[in-house]
Amino acid sequence: MDFELSISKARRFLLRVWALLIVGGLAAEFSRHVLGASDNGLVDFFSLSCEGNLTTWAVSAILLLCALQLTLITILKRSNRAAYVGHWGFLACAFFYISLDETAQIHEHASDWFDLNGAFYYGWVIPAGIVVLLIGLCYLKFLWHLSRRSRIQFMIAGATYVGGALGVEMGLGLWADSVGDGNFIYSLIDLVEEGMEILGATLFLFALAEYISRDSVCITFHLGERSQTAGCGVSSEARPPKPSVFLSRRAILCYFVGMFLIGSGAYVWDARQSFRESCNEAIKKQMHSADKEDVENRNRE
């Protein structure tokens, strides 16, 4: 059975989904701060300021699709012995991590390393900004070797995503440090940040799809003794030879084991931080109790 998906139709669909998420997030923040519906679970489900809800799932799914497309490009480039295979592979690994981080919020723990004010109120932007800068410098030649259309698409998508994730995040930290984070303006700034992240990831998703389609990719999945070819509208006899993608059980197992280890590490780190906070709080209570007993003994004397 042949299945054909129009990139332009898919783009229009996802952009409409993005618009609906923005409208839903705006309605949720308006309900929370203006109408006073702070304890409504439906508000948290649509809010762009909350984690573990519809928006988080949507962004993580888009980033995961980007990672899968980058993995496909890496395999095809390697089979053709093309240039910059390592660059494509690194991007694939990076997007797998970003997709995981969007749900697990690993980067938030980096803020505990810093105690700063103003634009660096959320301290994780410092190491993240350095990493983004270094990657950008290392990928200058990679961008230049792409076609003009792909280069422009990648740069616009990257600037939109990074501008929201880091640039607007710094403005959000500045506002949170000076005014606080429990107000309507803070939620609107956060809405702009999340909206730019979703839009940037969506633009990059379709930039990759166009890049793959221009190479006329034909994918063959080998599962045991059977094989099935997808993405080609002609018969196997008339079809020109194309690079195939072999997804072995070992490769799939390694991927899921890797994702499990990363997720487990994030969970252990979060548990470690919670345990440390609990211990510090218990120590403070003991010290407070001891000081209170000393004061009572002195008063008795």
C-alpha cells in the first residue's frame, strides 16, 4: 500500500496546531490571573507555563520527530559516504536529548549551580548559552555546504528556537527577579518563550522533511527475513537503486537502553536534590528546636 504525505499540508496542519496551543495557553493564563481559576486542572493542562501537560507533550513529540529525521539523514549520508556525517549524527543525538529534557526538565537543575540576579536569574542559561555558541561556531562550515534554501530554513528555525529558549528566558528571569513570577505579565512572557520554541521546532521539522524529499529518499526496513519498502511510488524493477536503512534489533535495543539510562540518571539526580533539600530542612528544624530548648532552659534559670 502506498502512502503519500504532502509536506505543505502537514506544515499547514502543524502551524494551525501551534496557533491553537498559543490561543489555549493565552486563555488558560487569562483564566488563572484574571478570572481566578488557579485551582482548575483544565487550566494547567493547556497552560504554557506548566510542565507535564499538553504543550510539553507536543513540543517533546516534535523534537523527537526532528531527531528521527536527523537519524535517517545520518544513516543515509553514512551509506553514501557523504561529508559531515558526524555533524548530522551529533544533531540527532542532541535532539534526542532535547526531546527528553523537554519532559524531564533536566536543565532546570543547572540553575542550582548559580545564585545570580537579573537576566541570569535562571542560571541554566549560562552553560546553555556557552554550549549553543560553541556548537554554532563548529557548524558554520556545515551550514555553508547546505543549499541556500536549507541554510536559510535551518538558520530561521534555530534562531526562533534559541531566541525563545535563551533570549526570552533571560527577559523572563529579569522580570521574575524584579517583580516576581506569580503575575499575568510573567505568564505572557513565558507564553512568548514557549510559543517561539514550538514554532522553531516545527519549522526545523519541515526544513528537514524538505531536505530529505529533495534527495528522493527510498527507505527499506528489514525485519527478520521479510522486508518492506516505503516512500517509493514505483515498482522494484523500475526503481533506481537507493540507499537502504537497516534497523537491526541491536541498534533499536541500544537506543532504548540509552534513553532509559538518561532518564534514570535524570530521575536519580532529581531524587538526590530532593533528598538533600529534605536533609537540610530536617537539620534546620533540629537546630531551631535545640535553640528553642536553650532559650527555655535559660528562662527557667
